[in-house]
Amino acid sequence: MRLPVLTTAALATLATASLAQNSNRSFGPLDADAVTTVTGSLGVQFLNGEIYISHRGQAGGSVAPHGITVVDRQGNFVRTFAQDPLTNTSAWGVRDMDTDGTYIAGGFESGIIVFDTSGALQSTFNGQPIVNPIVSTGVVGVHRALAFDPTGNGGAGSFFVGNFGVDIEEIALDGTLLRSFANAIGTLDEWSAYGLAFMPPALSGTPEGTLWMNSSPNAGLLREYAIDRATSALVSTGRTFERQVPGSAQGGLDLVTGGQLEGRGCGWDLLGLDQATPDLVTGYVGELWTGYAQGPRMLTGKNGGPLAPRDNSVDPNFDSSWEYDIQAAPGTGHAMFFNIGPLVTRSRGPVALYKSLWEFGLLTGFTTPSGPSFDVTLSAGMPISFPMLPVVAAVAPIDMHAQSIVLDPNVPAGQCGLRLPLAVTDIASTRIETQPRWVVRTSGPNSFNAVTTEGFFQVTCNASNPNDAIAELTFDWLNSSNPAQATMVFDVDQISMADVFWNGNAALTGCAGTYRNGSDIAAGLDYAHPNNNLVSTCAVAPENAGCQATNLTTTSNYKTLTWRFTGGSFLAGVKFEVDIDTDGGAGITGDAMAGMVVTIRTVGGNVMTGEIAAAGPELGLLVFP
């Protein structure tokens, strides 16, 4: 692996680099409030050189009939017309829109309507008969996010429909559910779909095309997902755009091909709406040449290990290095650009490194930023490796972003001003921060065995943890600083919870449940410890519960529980999961455990104490760094 020549001073300077923001735009941002004369713009659609903006109300009002306002490519008002009375029962009317090239389809609460450029309802779409409104037979609810694949459903055409965080549905033009695509809940790729845009295989470089989504996560990025109909999955490609108003409520989205937004004559753009103050419509440059979709993927890894197309995280305390390469034939030349800080949009234009008049704009695009950065000419198959220098640890947590310009003969040089056969990769990000060692989590609707697949109380020893196993764990209400928990107790004699614990008896009726997924065995729970005083109510045979209960209040109600672990087993990657009924206090949901005192003692003599804090609906968390 190749090491860059980096001085401490260079890295310190790099950490403060400033970047030109939001300049790779092909349209706007347009103040939709001003041009529509209403607040509440929702969807956008490009058709025949004009941009259609859906919004609630007309002529300064906010109630039905709702409207569509049309502007030209310079953002000038052209005309406005009322949405069909079918949308009058909605407080907002049509949201996202898409087109078959002739008519426009728009989704709302009651389904999808198809109308022409004056608002009149139509009985065909994509040459197929339709009935207004088209209603999904699935469970999407509001037909909020909408994209159209003209080749879907065997060539008849199909809609992709979404509604914030629910699964994306693909439906036929009569509303029949063809398949559902599950949301990637709890991951970086989790979506909140308000706008969808379909990119065909020829542009996306994928067999079935992709969906661009506004946004991932909620109020997040524009993100692209490859469509896999065989497995009913949407898989993130890694390509994203930072929206014009980061963190704002998302709106509609449209794909515009051929560089039509600014008259380039080639490439593609995304046209998106941000529900902000004011609402804004913005065009984002995707690529500036025809017939080429995406460069190689960026690869990341750490500690000299395997590289993969993913975002990465490294811990200055335990990782020695992190690496980048590109997914291309060995020897493929490329130049990497790096900078530290928030992921912001860079300006389009010539890159000084190549002394050429060409420019490109896939994802963020590149110039040499106004602040310092560095670039290194590399070859695929020879990763660049960054050592974990003290200066990096000193400024953590930070994000380092990398993207490469690639010398690729597949790119048609000469088009759109390109003078060299150059492509650009996606962006790979590395988060440099000290990872938490132990995480305590309380989750679920109640502590009484409500979720049978995992424990209500979870203590996880993370992979970043040093080799210092947990020896003792205590949950305590007696010393809670939360006044609402003054009456909270652990009720440990609930027979119906199958509270004989695990202890190898998972197959016995009534002898599994309290310790989930064999976690007592994995963590080395000490069933033989002399202080254990809880017994089970197993229907087969009494059994040591492996736990000490103290600070008795009433029969079987205790303030404090302690577990001991043997053999140094409770190490990195081990999760201890347990169900314990709680009574009194602030409630029974995961967030209602706020104030529970947790103490961890390790084999090495470290002692850590903290209190659970509410972290969301039915979720409490405590993190030990």
C-alpha cells in the first residue's frame, strides 16, 4: 500500500479547509413561494421545456382547489391551472409527479391522477388505458412519492410509490401491487420518500435501472438505489447529492435527461424541491456527457484489511490506518481528492491538476477548493493508506471524504467540452472518532416480555472495546437521580414470563425467555456465584437464575440486580439480553427507563457508572466511551 507524504502541519491545515458550496446547479434555486404566490409547494416535473410545480391552493390561498404552476427554464412564470376536483378532499392536493412524455401523473391521498398540460384528466398513460384515480392495492397510504418506469410490468409501464418511511411499492397502471421494497430501517440507507425519480438502465448502468429518492434519511440526502426485482430490494449505489437546503423537509423529485435544464445538450440532472422558507426548486447536475453513467466505485478499508464499496469508521485508540482504492482494473490511473469536514457541494469547473477546459458534475463535481486540499495520482490495485497520526486523533470526531477522477477510455472525450477521457467515482467517507466501548439499551413497548426475539434490556460490548471483559453488571433504581423513578422496582417472580432463563434449556417448555438468544451463555453468566439468590419457576425443575437481587421493597420486588460473569467471555461483539418486569416509576416503555443507574466493573478493575437517558420513542440509551 502506498503512504501519502503528509506532515502534521498539512493535516492540521486540511482540517480547516473551506469549500465552495452549492454551485453545481443547473436550475435555480427558484423561490417557489414567489412564483406560485402560495406557500406549500410540493412536487416538480419537467415536460417539454417547462417545469410544473404542484402546490396547495390557488391565488394566494391554501385551500382547494389546489393548483399547478408552470415556469420556463429561466424560472419565469408561464401559466397556472387548477388540479382536478378529485384532489379537493385533500388538504394539500398532488404531491410528487412523473410523466410518460405526454401526460403527467400525480399522487395524493386517494391515489394517482393522470392529466394533460392544462390539467384535464386523461384516460390513458404510456398508451395503456387507466381509470382515475389509480389506487395501489398495497398499504402505501398517501401516494406521496411517485416515479414511472415505462418498461416496467412487461412493457406496460409501472409506478413506484412511496410514503415517507414506509416500504416502496411497485404497482401496475391499474393499481395492482407487483412487489414491495422494504425500507432499510436503522441503517445509513434508510429513506423517507417524498420524491422519487426513475433512472433507466442506459443512464444508471444497472440492469433494471435505479430510483433516486428525496430523501435518505428523513430530511437527508438525495440518494440513488439500484432496483433488484428478483429479491424485491432497493440497494444504495453510494451516489448522493447534498440538497440545496440541507436538513429541510423534502419534496418532489424528477430526472431530466439531455441537459435540458440549462441547454447543455447532453447528460442528466435531478430537479428537486425543498420544503423550506421559502420553498425552493433546484436542478442538480448529474453528468455532462452522453452514453456514460458512472465511474468506478470507491473502496475503503482499515488496518490493511479488505476494501469494499462502503463508508467507513476508524477509532484513533485502536485502529492504525485507513485505506482507499477504486474498483477498477489494476493499473487504472486516478487522482484522489480529499477534504475534512461536512459533505458539501463543490463548484464545477476546470481542475488545475489537468490544465484542461473540461468540466463535469457527477455527484459533487470538483475543482481545487478555495481552501487547501491534496491530490495524489494513483493506480487501481495500489491503495493509498493514511496512518492514524496524533493530529487526527486530536481533532476527532471528523469526517474525511474521498472521490477520484479516473482515466477511463469508455468516456467519450469531445462531448460536452470534455477533452480527456475522464470519469468520477462516488464519494467514500471515513468517520474518525472514538467509538463507544459499552452501550446499554432499553427498547420496546414494555418490560414484560413484549418482544420475544430480543431482550428489553441489552448491554453490548462493542467491537472497538479493548480486551477488558465485563466481570460484573448492576442495574439499580435505589440511587436514581430521576424523581419519577422513586417507586420503580424489579418484579422478579413473573411466572408467565418463562423466567427460568436460558442456561442451555432453550428446548424445555417454560425454560427460556428471560435471557434472549443464549446471551447468558455467550457472556459467561456465573450461575454458580455464591451471592446469587434468585430462583426460577421452571415447570420442569427449579434452577439458579444467575442473579443477585438486593434492596427488597415488598415480596419479590427489588431495587437492585447484579450479574457476575466468568472466564473473560463478555468481550467485544457480545450482547447480554434480558427481560425483567418493572413496576411503578415513570412507566414501562424503553424510554421510561430513563434514570436507571447502570454500573459496569471489568476484569481489569475499571468501574463505570451512568444513567439511562430517553433517546426516542420506546428507546433508552447509555453509552460508555
